[in-house]
Amino acid sequence: MTLDFNKRPSMGERINAAVDAALEAERAATPPRAYLGASRLGHACERALQFEFAGASKDEGSDFGGRTLRIFAIGHELEDLAIRWLRAAGLDLVTQKRGGGQFGFAVAGGRIRGHVDGIVAEALGLRTPALWECKTMNAKNWRETVAKGVTVAKPVYAAQIALYQAYMEATVPGISAAPALFTAINKDTAELHHELVPFDADLAQLMSDRAVRILQATDAGELLPRIATNRDFFECRFCPWAERCWGLPA
């Protein structure tokens, strides 16, 4: 078979390329976070979190492309739909403060922060106020979460929930006493999974200590240990800082 390298892209290909380029440019223009996000602190590798917090450049070709950014955008839209659905079902779900903006917290001089999806003020027999956290997943991950529960299947999400429950207690008294309501949306089938997640104080403390350790090491110019001793380790193979990391001391 002879390949025609002079063949022009189709109209659809040109449109898609333009859409992706616009999304990538929009992301590139977004200022990087200057804080540790609670949604990330459950990540397996502390060195990767340190790179992320310090704004270290990612390896070439490892940044999110247009297709991935479209997937993220669809996830955000599905979360908005979930809010509408739950409110229609009778949940008093609050997602904005009276003055506008998301509920959230900031500690350590604003260098550790989190923004919650919502707070259930009243619901169908649930203890309230309760943290509401929503995630969208492909069918495989959704089925695993349903089968095992979010704490086992998605420890990063469990850590996020525990931190939110702990740090939001100051502004929403009682939120750590009530189990959080976790909602997972199957992006492939629109199936919904809901589960109650009791507050795990030990996990919240563990993640808080980790955040402090990352801040202190970064301020001191010290490099935290990587998660593995072998570059072929699963987490390392998909890490956007793998080249940088394995070119540095252990």
C-alpha cells in the first residue's frame, strides 16, 4: 500500500485540530497553582507532589493534550448535571457561598487549599450538614468503585474527602460528624453510584502531615524520596516528571 503524504487533512480533522489547539492555549494561559491542593494529596508519590507544588516543568510531551482536556470538560458538565438531578430528587445541596464562589478552606498561610463540590444541608434521611463530593469515571473505574467502595478503589478521593471534612469543620460545624455523600457518575452509561463515607480522622491527619512535609522540604531545597526504586514501577511509567525525577539522586 502506498501512503499519500501530501493528502490534506479533512474538514473534520482541521476543526478538531483547531478545537484542541484552542483548549491547549487556554490551559497554557491559566496561571499554575501556587498551593498544594487537597484533591491531590492522596497521590502515591510525595516527590511527584513536590514537583507539582514547585511548578517544575513536565517532561516533553507529557502535558495534557486537547482530547484529555475535552474529557475533563465533559466531567465538569456532568457534575453540574448531577447537582441538578440531586436537587430535583429533594436534596438541599448548596454549592455556592452567599457572596458567590465555592466553599473551601485555606491553611498554612494559604499554601494548602481545597474547594468542595457542595454541602448537603438537608436530605432524604441523611445526617447533615454533610460534605458532597462528585466524580465522573469511565465504566471500568465506576464498576470497581461500586464493588469495592471509594476508600479502597480510589484512595486519592478518600484522602480528599477526609481532608475536606477535617478542614471544613471550622466554617461548617458538624460536617465531620456526618458521613460525606460521595457520588460517582459512569460517563459511559450515565449510571449513578452514591455512598456514605464516614470521617477518617487518622487519614486526614496523615494527609495533613504529608502536606507539611512537602512544604518544609521544598522550602529547605530538599528532595523527597521517590515512591519506587525501579523506573518501571507503575506510577513512574505514567508520571509527567519521570525523566526529571530519574535524572536526580534517589
